[in-house]
Amino acid sequence: MALERTLAILKPDCVRKNLIGEVIKRIQDAGFTIRAMKLVRLSKSEAEGFYAVHKDRPFFGELTTFMSSGPCVPIVLEKENAIADYRTLIGATNPAEAADGTIRKLFADSVGENIAHGSDSVENGLIESAYFFPEHVVVANS
Ligand code: IDP
Ligand code: MG
């Protein structure tokens, strides 16, 4: 298996519910290494840029309003098989359908406000990480 990067975002609902520590603990316990992290409040247009792939979906306005509604925590994570393993850890998009013990099942309220983002492919893991972190601020494996 190859070492991969995924971009996690602890979404504004996660920050508002004071769950940053709880979620990062689960991410670290699952073996992911943090390579970059920050607290940031996205503007509406920054949220639209990040989610541009969804611009024609009916929930695009709701999603980008939510993602710009308060601070969030983007995190570059690294691990063997990070893309698939992180998505297993957070669970299905809709928390009602997420497996028991997953982050979304434990903490999320709805399909829109679902606590955490994760990249869906190796290529997007790199593109999405670069949206928030230029390569020189991503800490190398020591
Ligand atoms: P993912 O985050 O599990 O990869 P995507 O289908 O890529 O799910 O959707 C991106 C985000 O858009 C979701 O995490 C969720 O916040 C939001 N979203 C997806 N589907 C819906 C919906 O049907 N209603 C409202 N928001 C949605
Ligand atoms: Mg997605």
C-alpha cells in the first residue's frame, strides 16, 4: 500500500460543538499523521471554490453557506491507504446511514452538517491539500 495524503476539514459544526479535540483524537488513534493544520474562517467564495465540483448540485448554496458560517479546521493527513481509511473512519455522508462508531455517526446531526470532510481520491487529496496549504508549510516526514 502507498503512503497517501487526504485533506480533512473539521467543519463549522464540529468547531461550534467543541468537538475538535474529540475528532482529532480519533484520527490520531486510527494511525494518521498530521502534516499541516490551521483554524480558518472561509468566505462564501472560498467555500464555493473548494466545493466547485458540486456547483450544479441542489445543495450547493446550503453547503457553501454552512461551510462559511464559522471557523473550520483543515488538516493534511498522511497514512498508508489514507483516502479509503479516512473515509471509513468518518463514515457515510449521511450520518443516519453511517456505520456505528464512525465519526459522523457519533457526532453529526444531518447530511449537510456532517462534522468532517475527507478527500475522495489520491489526486483530490493533493489538490485539496494545496487549496489550504502551500507545499512549503506541509511538514515533511522526519
Ligand atoms: P462527502 O463529504 O461524504 O464526500 P459529497 O457527496 O462529496 O460527500 O458532498 C459534499 C458535502 O455536501 C457533504 O459532506 C455534505 O456536507 C453536503 N451534502 C451532500 N449531500 C447533501 C444533501 O443531500 N443535502 C445537503 N447537503 C449535502
Ligand atoms: Mg466528497
